[in-house]
Amino acid sequence: MSARDAALVRLGEERAAALLPQPPDRPLDRASLLRVFAGLRDTGFLGSTLPPERGGMSHSAFGSLVEGVGGGLPFLSNHSVQRYLHASGSDGVCARWLPPLLAGRAIGLVAITEPHGGSQVADVRAEVRRTAEGLRLYGAKTWLVHATVAHVAVVLARGPDGAPVRVVVDLDGPGVRRAPMPTNGLRYLPFGSLEFDGCPVPDDAVLAGDGVAATKIGFAVARSLVGVQAVALAQRALTHTVYRLAGRTARGRPVTSSDVVRHRVGAMAGRVEAARLLCYEALAGVDDARPGCDALAAAAKVLGTDVARDVTTECVELCAGAGAAADSVPARCRDDAALLATADGTSLVNQTIWGGHVVRELLRERPDLRQGPEA
Ligand SMILES: Cc1cc2nc3c(=O)[nH]c(=O)nc-3n(C[C@H](O)[C@H](O)[C@H](O)COP(=O)(O)OP(=O)(O)OC[C@H]3O[C@@H](n4cnc5c(N)ncnc54)[C@H](O)[C@@H]3O)c2cc1C
């Protein structure tokens, strides 16, 4: 990791520690969440990977910032909408929403998942109808981070001609119903569902491009970022555990001097580092627009969240009674990591994407090695 990226990790960690909500178990309200985003404004978090003049940075650099923030404030989000608007929004929609989003005065969310299932992104049932009064949005979305407090959403829906589109919706406008959704991890985040019942969609609020294809392109960034945040949780639990065990004694010596404990710590630390490297390789692939970077991002997400779940669970066990306490750092990281494993696609779905890519590439590179009667 370069000195610049290491500095971004540190900056993210420091800000997350300073902005940590208290108590950390209750979903933040709009004002509290806006305070968090305002506190991150000068770090570049809200500009994410937009061009530098918009306050953004490379995907790899942004990954470092998100890794730093993610140990304390995992899955904080509120940067994808900016990327979608900048890439595909009309002048009008960008002028209305980008300034407040980039200044930390508005909160955005991306609404893809529907109650009948989120894995099949193409099976979208929300729809935009053309009425005498203009475009209107109908349908339901669920599992949305910031649903109860966000100002604006990019919503995947079927357009009036049946083709998938993404539309920008003012969530404080008419026809929007919000419902909170309590979760087992990431409890500081206001998750929820949205129902749209004739919600107005201005003509210039339809983003350019095929809605499903554009959503899938966005996954390459989102999945790599989930991976680095999972790694951050694993690292936090591991660091906490080593310090904890250094202060406990067994047979008159610190528990950390035991070879058995060092072996376990070494195995965990190695896996965390491997997952971290894969996530940054995926982000570098996005930066360079390398073919297959979307599949590598899927693999990085699976490895990051698998490692995070394993390491945090082992840390709970190693910390023994202190680990099992309801508010222990390893237990909290474990519960958060469990949710990250499903965000932006389950491990099964992401591993299948990666596996499909590997099979296709192997067969493409050496079709002559294909064996058997069907070759
Ligand atoms: C922390 C968190 C944050 C989220 N944030 C957002 C957000 O901001 N916006 C948003 O739109 N959504 C969000 N989601 C939703 C998330 O993207 C979906 O939960 C995810 O895509 C899975 O969809 P589902 O829960 O409906 O499961 P389903 O699609 O119903 O899947 C159920 C099971 O079937 C399995 N499965 C799926 N396809 C196959 C297959 N082909 N073969 C075999 N098994 C299969 C899945 O792996 C899973 O085990 C979030 C979820 C979480 C947990």
C-alpha cells in the first residue's frame, strides 16, 4: 500500500472514531446521520470516485478511505448515488441533487432489491407508468440502507416501454411510504423498505442507459468496497483480540506468548491480508477498466466477507467471556460481517459469477485441452 493510501486509511479511522454514534445500537435519525456525513465532507468520502474537481479520487484510494471508515462505521454508504448521477444524470437532476449530496446536506440511497428477491436483478417489478400528469413510479423495494432518512433515491424499475431504467426520486415528495427494518448487525444504520404509490418522476429524472446493465456495472465498485469493509471489521476484531489476550495470563505468562495462540493469530492475519490484497487488486482493475474486473470484484467480496465472518467468530472465542459479552468488539464485528456477506449479492451469487468467469477464461485460453467425447 502506498504512503498516500495508508494515510487515507488512517484518516478514515480517525474520523470514524471521532464520529462514532453513541449509543451505537440504535438506527441514526436524519440529523445525526447528516452530522456524520458533514464530518466526513473534507475527506473526499462523499465525492468518492468522481473526478478530482468534484472532490473524488481513484477507486483504489477511495477503497483505502472506506477501509479506514469501515472499521468503526461499516457500510456507511451514501456515495453510490453521486457516482450514478454524475455518470448518467441529466443536467437538471445533477444540479438539483449533486451539490447537497457532495456537501453532506442530503442522504442518497440506491433501491434495487424487491420483496420477491434481490438476487435476480433483471426480474424487476417496480414500474414507471406514463400518465396524463407525467411519469409515476409504482412498486416496492426492501433492505435499503438509509431508507427511513434518505432524501433521494436512485430506483431500478421498468420504464413505460418495459425496458429497465433507473429513476431519481425525491423521497420527501408525495407517493412514498417508508418502513423501518430492524437488523441483527449494522444496528446504527437506518435500514428499511420503501413503497412507491404513484410517486412523480420528472422526465429528466430518468438516468441514461439500460437500468440493469448500469446496475451491474456499479456492482464492481460496490462489491470491492464491501470486501474492504469486511476486511476492516476482521482487522478490528483481530487487533482488539491481540491486545485483550496480551493482558490475560495463563501459567504465569501472557496468553499471547503461547505458540498455539500465535499460530491462530498468524493464520487469521494471513487470511485478512490476502483478502485485503484481492480487494485492492479488484479496485485497481476497476481503475484500469481491466476486462473481468467485475468478476474479480465478486471474488474479492466473497473472500473478504468469508474471512471476516471466520476471523470475527474466532476472535469472539479467543476473547472467551469478554468476547461473548453482548457489546464486545469482536461480537459486534461478527454481527456486522454477517450482514455484509449478503449486501450487494450473496456469497453464493458472487462466487458463481467468479466461477463462471474462471471457467469461461480457461476454456477460451486453451480450447484444445478440453477433454472427453463432447470436446
Ligand atoms: C447489509 C445489507 C445492505 C443492503 N443494502 C441494500 C441497498 O442499499 N439497496 C438494495 O437495493 N438492496 C440492499 N440489500 C439487499 C441485498 O442486495 C439482497 O439482500 C441480496 O441481493 C439478496 O437478495 P434477497 O435477500 O432477496 O435473497 P434472495 O434473492 O431471495 O435469495 C435467497 C437465497 O437464494 C439463493 N440464491 C439466489 N440465486 C440462486 C441461484 N441461482 N441458485 C441457488 N441459490 C440461489 C441466495 O444465495 C440466498 O441464499 C442489502 C442487504 C444487506 C444484508
